[in-house]
Amino acid sequence: MKRHKQILRLLFIALILLNFIQFIHAAGIGSGEYLFSRIVIKGTTNVNTFTINYRSEDYMPFTMHNSEEDSLLLSIPVDQFTADSKLMLHDFLKLINAESYPYIQILLKDVIDKDFFEVSTNIKRQITIEVNGKTNSYICNTKLQESYHNKWYFSGELNIKLTDFDLIPPEKFLGMIKVRDDVSIFFNILFVIKN
């Protein structure tokens, strides 16, 4: 009798685990990979403009869900930024406190759902950015367009202020060159959908 109860208990636990696994599997409707094909950070001084660039070489996996609340957290290693001027890049990494915060985190809201990839569209999306340990959310104009079968480019442009992240726009040469507070960020992310 005691052995019979143990077997029933194990069967009950196995049934619960099986239903849970099926639920987890059913929540995902597909998967894929993403790649930063381009990020450009553009700023100006009272003398000229500067650009900081990033391109990733490796695809990162993601899973799509039916929920509208699914988000994608992207991490950008700041030591992989490039610029035409090594001095400008050095100053930029110092400005964003790269030694203490080696990644810029970007959270894209409502991205990994099945509806996201159904229609090529221009839409405003909420994007959250963490730089220098500070987090801010912005509404960003974005565009999604299919480039090949199951390959989508997600692009956008965002204007931020350095002071939003407690970054003081630097001055050089006794204040003769001043970086302006406004910075533009352009991004292009390639999503590859697998079914």
C-alpha cells in the first residue's frame, strides 16, 4: 500500500512536470538570432562633429513569444566601439566611465512577439538605455522591413542628452572645445527568424 502511494505520487509529479514543459514550449512560437549590423553615436562640439561606431560579429539567440510584454535586452561591449580618432574614442570611453560600466544595456520593449515580424512598419517604440549605471527610457521612431525571407532589419534613430546619464559634456583646451549635450544614436539590428 505504501509503495502504491509512492508510485502514484511520482506519477502525479511527473504529470505536473510534463504539463509545465509543454506550457513552456507552447509559449514560444519560434526563435532566431540578432546581430547589430550598425550602431552610430553622433555628437558635436563647437568646432566639429564626431562619430563612435559599433558592429557586432556574432549572432545572439532569442525566443519569440505570444505575449505582448516580451522584451529583448541587448548588451554592447564598449571596448568594441571604434572611431576615426583614437583620442576621441579614448575620451568617449572615459566620459561614459567604461572601466566601471563595460556594457551599454539596451532594452527593446514588445519586440519578441509574433506580431512584431508580421508587417513592415514605422512605429514608435519604447527603448530603455543604461549608460554609466544610469537608466532612462525614450520613445524612439523605428522602422522594420524584411530584407530576405525570414530576415528583418529593425532600425531607428534616437536623440538623447549626455546629462540624462549624469555625464558632464567635456571641455578641452581650457574650454576652447566644448562637447554639446545632445547626442544622436542610429541603430540597425538584423533579426533572423527560425521556425
